[in-house]
Amino acid sequence: MVVVAGAGSGKTRVITERIIHLISERAAPPANTLAVTFTNKAAQEMRRRVEAVLGYRPAVTVGTFHATGARILRAEARYTAGRADRNFVIFDNADTEAAIKKIADKWALPAEQFHYKRLAAAVETAKRELTPAEDYPRHDGYRETVADVYAAYQNILRENNAYDFGDLLMELVFLFRRERDVLTRWRERFQHILVDEYQDTNYAQYELLRLLGEKYRQICVVGDPDQSIYRWRGADITNFQRFARDFPDARFYTLERNYRSHQGVLDAANALIKFNAQSRYAKELWSDRPAEATPALIQCYDERHEALRVAHAVEEARANYGLDYRDCAVLYRVNAQSRVFEEVLAKTGVPFQIIGGTRFYERREVKNALAYLRLVHNARDAVAFARVANLPPRGVGAASSKIIEENRRGRPPLEAVADETLLAQLPARAASGLRRFGELIRELAAAADAKSPSEILSAVVERSGYLTWLAEQEDVKGEARAENVRELINAAAEFESEHPGATLAEFLEAAALVSDIDSYDADADRVSLMTLHTAKGLEFGAVFVVGLEERLLPHANSLADAAELEEERRLCYVGVTRAKDLLYLSFAGTRNVAGVPEPRERSRFLREIGDGRLAELDPLDVDDVIQYEPWGRRGRP
């Protein structure tokens, strides 16, 4: 059975009600039932719901794919001799990256080509695709090295009696294929299988389900292809087609009634998602709630005006619709967009929290760029020196750092590495890299009084090679980190426009104060800021999907690939369908990129929704908003 459950139709409830029905009608013994979820929290909630209805906790196995894999591998450890025994440990992502970094360092692999995070991602992808190290394709020199690293990493896992997350599925699939008796035993154990969030499964997960469910064919999957937004994590939307191919007698059900949103929101969502042609099952979401407030379109001058307009709309929602701050959410495509909203909401007195991410000024790459600035401003800053002396890599490892510390004789590190006698004690690469590093910092420090903070920041991250190095790390994540550094340049440029003649010291002080805000309370009455990916599965009274511009949403990386573009559309669809009562879609005519204003084109997704389904709001004069800042003290407009 395949249940295509639209947004807000109650996917998880379908699974829990089916479990209750199977047990109540004695259609399946609880001990022979397996329910698979994607998070431990979802598994706990499912158990709680079933227990609340039945009045007791049945012996149903409820857990994540990885937890289920670990359980079976421990039980069948005698069949994995030489790989791991039943007391194996599980490497998390940090353990994996540390092990692969050790290999890369030992082999002296050039980081610009074989960064350990990129290698770890390649190994993870191979395991999702059920490709063992010995079968990894060696088509060229790069893949040859990846294959060797993969094999060496697997040896480390064996030596440590360990599996990583990928192994918990890949090794189990291989075990089932290799040992038919083992497969038969677990097929008998799990005669009824139920899967939640099926659209997020990858190939290894699908193959595991297929093997287990092939005999009794009592397998029920629930999901929504229109909400498949984790392709970059390996989620494979074609698993719906695989299911139909491998289980041709499967029944398909479509749930189109939405219990969350009013019809105006759903009309916008339906119009948008119809433009996806690949791998979707046609459905039309509907609600018995009539259209209330028409979804709103907000055209803004730039990203700061966008944040101000959103802040104003939040206050309007509270005043006119009785919503609380906690009922409002701002959803964006990339984390770098949060910076302006953090600053504007703080300045206007609107409480907020970051969900599922780190606040802008606490992100590692931002703190690293600020450390460069701190060192330009203050040559005695040993903490800043330690943070960036080897960023990008200059060969300054633990041994070189120890030599510097032992021989600087109370001098600031930056001064010490100008001493040729000290440099002569270091490896040639470290000495050369630190010599150039010191010259750059001293040169920029000498010119600091004549340059603006944004000019100094641009110069230091570009001339040091830090920005280029970031962009080359692990593809998508590396570019996202580089975007955050460019956004920091935007922040410096905006600070200068707001404070003419601002010095480097003043900007550093302002940045330090922003990053010193107390931690957020998840239960507090605050507006939530999060990426569209993070918002999946949540709902809010008022939703603001911001930055609806070409090259942002949809993202620039998706424009040349039809499948990637469709995933961007699904991501926007997920954002739209989070709204219960109020939906706002905004875009800016100009957006700063690395401190330079750039004209922006409204997103094709707005055209696809159609002007007739959106009410354009008054853009609101920025001056009319600013005069009320901070609203908390002077009253709201």
C-alpha cells in the first residue's frame, strides 16, 4: 500500500491508526510489526499515541532505519565475523570525519583537492548507493584516491570494532543478500512493515524494505513526493516508482484534505506545485476552511527593507488577528539571509529565535573572518592568531604551533613569526606560509585608518585565500560558508552606511555585541527564524517566505538542472504549506552581494502562483518604520 499524503493531511496519524487497527482487529501480532520513522522523536511520539489509544504498550518495533539496522546486526553478529562483533560501536559523522582526516594527513593529500569533509561525503554517498570500497569506481586519479581512502577508512572501522551510519544499512543489506536464512528469519519476524516520510528514503533504505517485505507483501509506506526536499542527503524520489515496479499489486491512496490551512493558502500551493512534471502524483489539496486573508505579496527595495516590512507585518498580525510572536515564522533559503532579520528584529524590539541553526555571528566561518579583522586591529590578539594562522592551511600544525609558543618569549605571535630565527626552526611550508600571513596582516593594519571595515574585510578574506578555500570545501556546504562570509562583508558595508566614518574598532565592537545575545528559549514567545529545510513538518499561524528571487529561491545552483529546479519548487511548496492563517511572500528589487548592490529578478515561483492569488501589500516607507524604533519603548506603528 502506498499512501500519498498531502501537506497537512496527517501522514503520521495514518501510520499510528493503521498500527492500532492491525492490533485491535488481530490482523497482525504486535511482535511481528515494524514501524520505521526518520527520527527518534517521531518514534517516541508514535509509541505514545498507540499506547494512549490501546491503554498499554504493544510489542511493536518502532524505530529509525539506523536503530533497526543496528539491532539486527547485533543479533546476527556471528555472520559478520571479521567485520565487527555484537559489541560494536557506532561512529557518528564527527568520528567519521576525524578518521578520514587522519588518513588524509598521513598520506599528505592536498586539502584543496582532497579535503577530509569532501572525502567523507564521497564515502557516505557510496554507502547510500550500496557501493562497497572494493567496488568503488576508479575511473580517474581523483576517484582512485577516494577509493583508497574509503578502503583505509573501512580498515579503521574494523580495527575499532565499529560501524558508521552508512554501514548500519549497507552491511545489513549485504548480509540479507548473502545469508538467505538470516533474511528468512527477519521476514518472519517483521511480517507487517509501515514506513513514515517515505519520500525521504534513499536507495539503501528502499532495498532494505524491499528485501524484508518481499515475502508477505504487507508493507505500507506513507509520504508525499511533493515534499521531497532532501536530494542532497540522498533522498530518492524515484523510490515511489521502484515500489510500484517491485510491488505491482500495491494499492495507491491519495489524501488531499488538508486540516491545517485555509483554502487561499492551498490555492497558492496547488498552483505552484503543478509546474513540477517529474515523479509526482497529481493531487489537489483542499480544506473545508474558506479562504480568509488572501496570501500577501510584499515587494521590497532591498533586504533591509524586507526585514523591516516583515517586522511590521508581524505586529499587524498580532494586532489584527490575535496571534502571538510564537505563531510567526520567517523562512529563508540560505542561512546567510538570517543576519539582516536578526539585526532588524533586535533593533525593533521584536523577540526572535533561531531554529535548527547557529546564529549568524556564531557561525565558525564568520568567527574566523572576524578573527582576521581582530588581528589586523590588535596584533597582540593571540586567540585570533591561533584561530586563523592555519586558515586556509599553511602547514602550521601542532608541532609548528608548539615551536612558536616555546620560542616567542612573551612576544605577540604575530611579532614572533616576523623573526627569521624562529621561522628557520619551522618546516619550510609553515615558515613560508606564516611569513606571507604576517606580511599581509601588517600591511592591512598599516592601511586600516585609510580604509573602511568592509574594504579591510574584503581584502583580508580574498588576499589570504580564505574565501576561495571556503568555496572549494565540500561543494554545497563550502559555498554556503563562503556566502556567509560575503554576507559579513554586507554587514560591514551596512554598518558604514548607518555610521559614516565608522572605524574597524567600532565595527568589531558592534559585531561582538550582536553575538553576545543570551541563548534563546524554545518555549518563549518569539518569532522563529529558520531555513525552509528546517521548517518541514512544522506549522505556524503566520508564515513569511522571504527572498523569492531568481538565483536565491530557486537557488543559482539549481537553474541548469531540471531535477534540482523541481526540488527548489518543492522546497517553496513546503514553505507555503506551513501557513495556517496568514501567508506572506516577499522579494527585494536589490540585494547586496559582498557589499555591492545587485539588481534582483522576482522568482519564477511567484509567477507560477499567479498574481490573482496574491494581494500586493503597501511596501511601507522605510522612514515611517524607522521613526518607531525601538518599538518596545516608543510604541508600535
